[in-house]
Amino acid sequence: MSLSTSSSTRSTACSTHGSVQLAPSELVDTLDAPVRRRLGFAFWLAVAWIVLVIGLAVLAPVLRLADPDKILHGQPGEGLLSGRNWLGTDDAGRDLLSRTIWGSRVSLLIGFASVAIGFVVGGLTGMIAGYRRGWLERIVVGAYDVMLAFPSLVLALLLLTFLGRDLGIVLLVIGVLSIAPIGRLARANTVAIASREFVLAARALGATAARTMRREILPNVVFALGGLALLGSAIAIIAEGGLAYLGLSVKDPTLTWGKLISSGSSGSILRDYPLAAFVPIMHLLLTVFSVNFIGDRLRQHFQTREGLSAG
């Protein structure tokens, strides 16, 4: 009788473990298992590059950099590692290292701050819609669909044409474009997590909707949103470059990577002074690649997928 009961208990436990979702603390232990992938050396190399770029951008005002707008700081078209101009000079003899670092301040701000808008607004509305369901979910999802129905570049062109090209406007426009993708992912993850046992238990114990979302759902959603937000930041940096080519980036004399690439890629300048475009292009490409790589590896590391079924 005892053997039968023990066997039954083990069977029930195995069945329960196979069907019931684990609480957040148990999920952390599960993620420490071999299933969790190692981040690897390349991940930390990408992190080191991002830290370096952000550090130089933040410290630019206190670093002993050449005046980025000083003409004839060196001979026009100086090459790499030429005297005091480590990355050479452009067609006007301006120091490319200084101009690239100062340009990174605005490009990185646009990339990260604009997506932060989408992370907060899209993440919040998506979680509320996925948790509340019903008519509220239909309205929110419908709004996302409307936003995604417009081509992003066309919508950005329209908004910037009518609202102007101030830095705040550019941030807001790109931020608005990131709300729908992040919101859809937040809703999909919330719908899946809201039916798990630890969430149902919290609700049964009388936890409010706000507390349940903050304590039980948000910790399980934030890594998926963070991975997508990093990818969105890379897209936002590229988007600013595209807008700069169309003359719709921030107003002069503010420098950005996109504006440096645009000014350095005109026919005669690109032919005679290729470093004027090559230096900011390489900084942009390395940064975008690193951000993409970090976001992708983090999503793999925490076993999150954008295609999570919403049920």
C-alpha cells in the first residue's frame, strides 16, 4: 500500500511538473541549467565596444578633443594615425575623431532614448491589454495595427515635415514608431504568462491587478522586451542616418553620424577624401552590429522568443 502511494505521488509530481508553470524563483534556477546558453567572448567584446562608445560620448565635453568644427585643424585629407589627428581629417581639415565622437552623442541619444519611449508606452499598454483582455485589448491591438499599417519611413517623413526637425521632435517621432512592435510583444508575453499557476495563485490570494503585473508578470516580460528594445535601438540609429540623407535629421550645427556620412559621401568628397565618410560609417556599423548581437544573445540567454503564442 505504501509503495503504491509513493509511486502514485511520484507520478502525480512528475505530471504536475510537466504541466504547471514554475514560479519566478524556480524559473531562475531552471535558467541556470545547461539549457541556458553561455553568452560567450563575442558578447562581451560587443559590450566592451558599446561601453567605449557610450563612455566617449558622455565624456566628450571633458576630453581633450579638437574642436569638431575647427577648419584646418590639420591638412585636408590626412590619413589614419597622422600626427595629432588619429583618424585623419575631412575635406576641410577638421578632426574626424572629434567629429565622430561628438556625432555619437546625438546618434546614441536618438537610438536609446527614442526606443525608451516605445519600451515604456508600448510595454505598459501591451501588458495592460494582455492582462485585462476584452474590449480594452481589442482597442489597443487595433491601435497597434493602425500604427503598423503605415510605412515607417513615410510616417516619419510626414511627421517631421509638419512638426519640424528639433532633436526632441526627432526623438518623439522615432519613439512613436517603436511603440507598436514592443507593445505587441508585451501583450503576447502577458497573455501567455497570465494563465500560469503562480499568477493565478497571486490573484486568488487577493493581489491587485497592478501588484500582480508588477510582481509576477513584469519580471518574466522585461527580458523579452529588453532584447527587442536593443534591436530597436539599432534600427533607430540607422533610421536617423536615413533621415539625414533626406535632410530631415536634427538641424545644423548639431552633428550626428548620419549627417557626417551624408556630407562625406557626396561625389567629389567621397572620391578625394574617403575617410570623411568611412570613419563615421565604421562607427555606425560596429555600434549597430554590437547592439544587434547583444540583443539577440540576451534573448537566447533568457530563452525568450518574439513569436510567443498569445493563445
